[in-house]
Amino acid sequence: MRTTCPYCGVGCGVLATPTAARSATIKGDPDHPANFGRLCSKGTHLGETIGLDGRLLAPMIGAKAVGWDEALDRVASRFAATIAEHGPDSVAFYASGQMLTEDYYVANKLMKGFIGTGNIDTNSRLCMSSAVAAHIRAFGEDVVPCSYDALDAADLIILVGSNTAWCHPVIWQRIEAARKARGTKLVVIDPRRTETADCADLHLAIAPDTDVALFNGLLLEMRGTWRLDGRFLAERVEVPEGFWKDLPRVDVARTCGIAAEDVQAFYDLFAEHPRTVTLFSQGVNQSTSGTDKGNAIINLHLATGRIGKLGAGPFSITGQPNAMGGREVGGLASTLAAHMGFSDIERGRAQRFWRSPTICPGPGLKAVDMFEAMARGKIKAVWIMATNPAVSMPDARMARVALANCPFVVVSDCIANTDTAVYAQVKLPALAWGEKHGTVTNSERRISRQRGFMAAPGEARADWWAIAEVAKRMGFDGFDYAGPADIFREFAAQTGFENDGARLLDLSAHAAIDDAGYDGMAPFQWGGASPFEHRPFTTANGKARMIAVRHTPRDDATRALPLRLNTGRYRDQWHTMTRTGLSPTLSQHRREPLVEVHPETAQSYGLVEGGLARVATEHGSSVYRVAVTPAQRRRDLFVPIHWTDRTSSGGRTGLLPSTLRDPHSGQPGFKNTPATITPYKPEWSGFLITRERP
Ligand code: SF4
């Protein structure tokens, strides 16, 4: 069976061959354009994760297993009663980049078109919403202007805030192949010397959150050496008045904390290689200045004409398998549907298309705001689908207080006992990978089918079905779907509805696809490989916009919290390990959570290699095994995100990050939280950080 990997935004094609009821052999799909047969360790070992260990197999009300009718009636009646008493903005939906596009579409339609609230947001807010905001500011629409084949044709690849070798390994394999074949130069910009940085021609270990200074400096350097693309600027780009005069002149080396020769080496490499792809990820996005960082990168590509041609462009790569599909249907609180905003015209258009009784008046609460509103008692009913915010939200303790305070919590998941499910009054059993059917969109705008090859276990049902059943029970028409193909056709039609070329996202050519065509759908890319090569940007005047951005240092360190805490992924684990934690092979790579510290920091704080240490921030603390490494900057700490209360007695990183967030995107600054560290001496000298199966 041809399907796609459920882990990251590379979106690799997978060939799954069932070998028994709950087992399958897994291979890379040689015909899928995202991976041409390659897989990383996580994709390769998918077959070890498809058993029924820990599965939620029946709807639950409290601790009691019930039938679907009773559970759905309960959800519909409680949502309806809450709305009747407190209004539509008293309810919320918290979605996930793990959901299929069809699930996302139905959830967004219910919330924005029928309940009439913008309060649907997603864990993708925590992942790449700064890139979305940067795209909309620069291009007028959330369009990634690059494709993977740009990496094959580039002469210079710049990786910013991305440990690609671990987090997007198949992209990394492609970069390595290009370097071998063509001698492509590689610059890595990352405070840590990661496995990716180890392979670079140049690694700039900049101080956290100084990217804007670095890229503004490069822009000035290119202007000062007459290397801007005057024609492209004149014809395709709108430069705000005073942009160049106001661009701050800063001492880049000093601001970024790196050697002046390294800054110049980077600028020279950029000047010498016009075919440049700048690929950026969570180190850019998960920042209190993430949107400005994205625009600083895009400004540089616009001013030098390195966009809209093969081998050149700014390229945001997403963390989750379907963050892009969620963005397309409107799964973020800050967009309406099908890349539309909230103008009266767009709201009217969406309402006409859905034939809905109402339409939300404007944007809803973004993820952190949603949980803060819940903690204050403003959100009185929430439906959480395929995500674990009790661990993954910044200041997870706040999220737990919010969930405990919320009078009605529904959790849809395939796992029975997640940290979030503890707070649920109703749990709905979802289909897992290998059982569900639908589509996902990867980081290069390629839509692929995810196909089930195993029977649904127990009472598990598709998420779209559960949402549609609740909608019908609330008295809403327009939710009679026979299957995911029906939903895909409707979504495709919405993208073309009254579009007239105003938005690049237009799938209306697929709106008449029949069920057989949907079943056999081959991966396809909307917008083409280089979408702005032959067509205007999606702004009112057709020009892209340079955005004036300046470096704004984060200055919330205190005497008690003088260090900087960075968070990220390990190569073989995924999110909160509800799936990868089931694989014995994947668990071999890093068996416990480490805090990585520079040798001088270790010495200053009395830490020893292999000892234990407690990392503390304003929000909480947790214990880790110490790894002393010069790969860390002095005074920076790095910890992994995967371990949770349910899986470990230490390494509970979710408790630590601050809720400070980017003012444009609402994305939290996970990678730069003031922190401190102290040696930890357990009373029981045999203390081990253990991991149990979820
Ligand atoms: Fe799956 Fe991402 Fe690995 Fe591809 S690179 S196999 S999509 S985890």
C-alpha cells in the first residue's frame, strides 16, 4: 500500500506491506518525489509502532466505556449548552499538525462557519506560525516559494535554526547528495554545533535570537557592494519609503557573538553564489522575534532577486506531517479558510460557500492565548484532537491548570492515557496511522494520500466522522459526508470558489475527482515548483513587500536565571513519544534526556559528565543527566522535548519554557528561556531517569 510517513514535514512516501493483522514491512516509496525511496530511522521503524499497546479502543465518559452515540450526544449537548449560555467564543477546538486535511477541514468548518467562533487553533502555532506570518507580510499569502528540487540546483545552501540531519533527515540526505555531486557550499547558522553543523563549510554559532542582525547586515553588505538585483526590485518588489535609511547599522560580529572573519566569510559566500536556498526551521520560528527573522531572510532574497527561479529562495520547512494542510484549510485561528483572511468580503465568501447560518466575526485565540483564556475561565468547553498540550505548551503547568479549570474537556486520540487525556470528561478513540485515510501536504506544497492498510481496532473511528456527527447532533446541515473523498472534493471546490486568481492556492481542478481517482491519487504539488517565477505575488499590486525589521534583543535574563535554555528534538524520537516510544529500536539512540552544557559552564556550576542536574526556569524545574560538550555555547543549555510525566521521572522539558511569544504570529520563544542549573543529588543514590512505555 502506498502511503506517507506520519512524522515530519518532509512527507516521505512509504510502501507498507501488511504481514499479519498488526504488522507490516516498511520501505521508502521509490516513486514519491519527496524521498525517491529514502527513509530515515523513524520512517524505517514504523512497523514497530503499529501494535495495539496503549490504544484507546472505546469512547469513554469519565472512566466508563460507552457507545459512540452516548459519547457524541454528550459532546454535542455540552457544546450547545455552553454556547447557549456563554456565547460561541466560550468554546474552542485545539487541533494538530498530525491531523489529516479532511479532519482539519471539517473541524474548521464547524467552528468558524457554524458555531461562529474563530477559536480553532493548532499545535502548528508552536511549530511554524512565524513563517506563516512572514509569508503573508511579504507575499500576501502563506506560500512557501521553493521546492525540494531547489536544493539539488543550489550552489549555496544556508540552514538557519535547523538540525536538518536529525529533524528532517531525508532532506539532509538530499543535501548531502547535492554536495557530493555538485560541490554545493553549506553554511549552518545555529547556536549549537549539531551533527548538521559538523558537516558545514562554515558554521556560525550565533547568540540566540540574533538572526535579524546577521541578515540585515548581509543585506547592507550586498547593497554596499552593488550586488542587489535592481531590475527585480523595480519590477517585482515594493520597498517601503525610508527602508534603507532606517535599516539599523549594528556591529554584527559583536551582536551575534561570533568572529568578524566568520561574518565576512559568510557574506562573501553569499555574494559569490547567486543560486542560494535559505532553509529555515524551528530555530527561526520558535522565537519572540520569529516573524521578523523570517522577513529578514525573505528581504535578502527579494533584494538580490534570489527567488522565483530554480535553485534559489527562502524555504521554511515544517516540523509536522500536515502543518501545511492545516494551514490550507484554515486550521489556524489567524486565517479563515483556503488562505482567506477575515475581511467582510472573505467572510461573506466563506459563508456563501458553506451555506452556513453564521460566520466568525474575526480571528480567534491563538494557542497560548486560548489556554490562558481557559485558565481564566473564559473558555468553558474545549475539544483537543491528536495532540498533548499538557506537555507541549510552553509553561505546561499553566496548560494543566487551564485544563483542570475547564468545565468540559473532550480529547480525541488513538492513545488512551496521554498527559492531556487525564483532564478529559470525554475521550473519543481515533484511528491511527495505517488505519486512516486522507491527505497531507508537505513542506513543498505537495499533497499526498495517507492510506490505511489495517482494519480499525475496537471502536476507533475517523476524526472527521466524529466531528461531523457532533455537528449534526448540534442541528447543523452540511456535514453528511460519505467518506474523506467527499470532504476533499468540498475543500478543493472552496479553494476555487470566487477565487479569480486572487489566491495561489486553487485546487478546484480536483473538485470533481471521483472516489476511485481519490483512492489512486498520485502526489501532486500546488503552485508549481517555483510558484512566483511566472506569476505575480498575491498582494494587491502584485509585488512582494520588503518589511523593515530590526534586531530586538530579548532581555529577560535575571541574576537568578542567567543562562539560556534551548529545546529541540532527538534524531529517533518524535514529539511526546506516544508513537516512537513504542519502538525498541528507536529507543536505543538516546535512552534518557540529557542537558548539554559547555565545559566552562559545567565547571562554573559544579556539573560533571554523567552526573545529574536540575534545570530551573521561572516556570518550573526538571532533572537531567549532564552531557558536557564544547558543541554548546557558553551559558547556553540544551534539552530534548520528548519526555513527559507519564514516561519519565526527569527530563520534563514541557514545564520549563516561557510563554513569551512573537507579537505577529503568537508563536512562543521556546529556544531562549532564562534558566539556571544546579547539581542534583538524589537521596537514593541509584536514581535513574527511567522511561516506561506509554
Ligand atoms: Fe518520515 Fe520525516 Fe523521516 Fe521522511 S524524513 S521518513 S517524513 S520522519
